[in-house]
Amino acid sequence: MSHTHHLVGKKCTLCDRKFGFDEQELTCPHCGELGILDVEYDYDYVRPLFHTWRNGSERRDLFRFAPLLPLRLDGPKPQTLIGPTPLVHATRLGKHVGLPNLWVKDDGRLPTASFKDRASAVAVARAKELGIGLIAAASTGNAAASLAGLCAPEGITAVIFVPKAAPPAKIAQLLTFGAKVFLVDGTYDDAFALSLKAAERFGWYLRSTAINPLLAEGKKTGVLEALEQLGYGAPPDFVFVSVGDGCIISGLAKGLADLHALGVIPYLPRLVGVQAVTSSVIYEAWKSGGETITPVPPTTRADSISVAFPRDAVKALRGVRATGGLMVTVEDEAIFEAGRLLGTYAGVFAEPAAACAFAGVLALKAAGTLAPHHRCLVFSTGSGLKDVAGASMAAGQATLVRGLDDLEALFPQA
Ligand SMILES: Cc1ncc(COP(=O)(O)O)c(C=O)c1O
Ligand SMILES: [Zn+2]
């Protein structure tokens, strides 16, 4: 018999209706597509299992956190190993910005080079449990590339909808992984809408961000793993992450809540969600003190967090508030500067959407919210190789030389 005693079921975030774990795959039928479900665990059952599984599991990837994942404990898992990724104590960068206790979790080093592999791992495992041979997804690019990469070795077909302006590296990744790729003539929000219609019309399993409640559960492993690396007894004071749809930060909030409820960590770190000024719908709702979402067309150059209508806003807002955290916005120029600093002082190559999180650190340091004694953990959620044009805008131009004469002119004393 399959082992699901750790799972209680799923609860709608809007109307609180409860569903059995296998009962309702995606959103709440009473609340429609915004009725995002949240997976609930039996913490009393999980408590004695958590450390035993973590330490005893043959797999060192995120499935060592199986008692906190929405899957059968004994079910099939994807072949691809997801994590652990390095947690870099960024001493040189920390010294430069006046924060000696600064750690960067470099999730650009996951198999398809973005944090989204954590969510795709769970989606693919679930598809294997259900015997599903096709998964569809809308994405700004990374979630799709991740899904396609993890589906490839399983022989599962990935059907992908991305905005036509997605960076070429992400599209090349998708095609190389053999996905069926549709470039939608419009924005990410248009791609998302089309994926919903297509999934309904053709009966496809959807891995789209937020709408599938299992994905946040995969994303929470980012924080389960980072705090494990730091030592569960000494969590950071602040955890920074970039925010678009709000799904990653919701996942991190869930992971922190799980660890706290289990008594694994002594206190909750404050979660800080960082958005680009020109794609800041969740920030605006946070500032208003409510949960009302007012869509605004985005213009930021950080494509992965360019979202008009964030799908996971309610969960994100509640997650941030539950930790006593905050939202902050940064200009694109500050994102580029953050990318330069991450590279120059920590050797971390982040795409603009990922560097945005560190721009939030700089903003809160400048505002005086962060003091030198604060322990800060920053997620870098995507590799700079994902968007080379974006990285080049941050890094500037290299110097052209024709030979030694040019170099001698540049180094006259040598
Ligand atoms: C690199 C990167 N960072 C941050 C995000 C933001 O995640 P979310 O849309 O779940 O808020 C994304 C999402 O595409 C991403 O690809
Ligand atoms: Zn509902």
C-alpha cells in the first residue's frame, strides 16, 4: 500500500474548504482559478520522521525531505538529482556591503540552472505516481525549461507556453530538451491564460506556477536545505528572495512554517520579498495592508519577475506577514548593480531576476533596516547564463585589443 500517512489533505486558501489529498489535483472548484490549495501535513506523524529520513535517505537530493513533500513516501521519483546547491558564506561581498553574516544560496547551480527545478521535481514525481505521460506549463521561461529538462529522461512530454520575448537561452534549453514549445504572441499573463484554456480543452496535467498546489511544496525545499546547511539551531534573521508570481516566496514561507511547527528551528526568520519597481503588484498590496491585487502591466528588464497579475499573491502576502517580514521594491539599475556585485565579490553569476533579491539587501541596508550584526540569507534563483543579454547590460563591455602594443598602452609602467 502506498504510504501517505504524513499527508492530511488540501485546504483552499480563499474559502478554507478541505479536500482529500487525491481528491482535487488543482484549484478549488468553488473559488475557481484563484482558489489556490495548500497542502496540509500531520505534524505529529512527521515530527519523529523528519530527521531520520533526512539523515538516512539514500538520495542526497531534495527527496530526503520526503515526509514534508506531497508525495507517497514510497512512490517513484525522477531520475534527475535536484540539489543540494552550495550555500556560500559570501565574506568578501559581505565585507564590501557591511554585512559580515551574509550567505548566498546559489540555486542557479541546479540541473537546469534555476530554482524552478525544486518545483518541477515534485511535479514530475507526482506525474509518475499518477502514470501521466504529458505535462503542460506556462512560464516566463525557467519553470518551463526546468520541467522540460526533468521530463526528458522520464519520457514524459512537456508542452510549454512562454511569452515570445522570453530570452533565447531559455527557449534553446526548451527545444534541446525536446519539449513542444509554443511562443505566445503576448505577455507571460497571456501565456498563462492560454495554458489554462488548453489544459481544460485537452485534459492536460498543468504544472503552471501557483495553480498546482504541489509546486510550492517543492519550492519550500530551498529553505529546508539552506537552514539545514546553516544549522537548524541558528536560522538567519532575514531571508531574501525575488518575487514575480509569488510562488517561490509562498513556498519558502511554507517551509519555514513547517520547520517551526515541527520544532526543528527555534524561531522564524523574517522573509523579504523583492520586486522590480515596474512589476510590484504584490508589494503594493503588502503596503496597503490588505490582499487586494490590482494588476499593472510590467516593464522591468528582469524577465522572470515581469508579471502583471501575480497568481500566488494571497499566499505570498500571508507568508511574508506570518514571518513578520516585508516587501521591498528596487529599480532595474539597482538590480544590475546587484548582479555586478554578486559576480565581482562572490563569484555568483545571477540572471537579473535573481540578482533582484540581493538588490533588496542593498536597499534595506541603505534604509537602516539591516545592521551589521544581522544574519542574511539571499537566494540566487537563476543563473546568469539564462539571460546573457541581461548580464551584459549589467557587466558592460570588454576591451578590444589587436596585439601587445595595445596592452602596453594600457599598462604603461609594466
Ligand atoms: C530566476 C527567477 N527568480 C525569481 C522568480 C520569481 O518567482 P515567482 O514568480 O514564483 O515569484 C522566477 C520565476 O520565474 C525566476 O525564474
Ligand atoms: Zn475555495
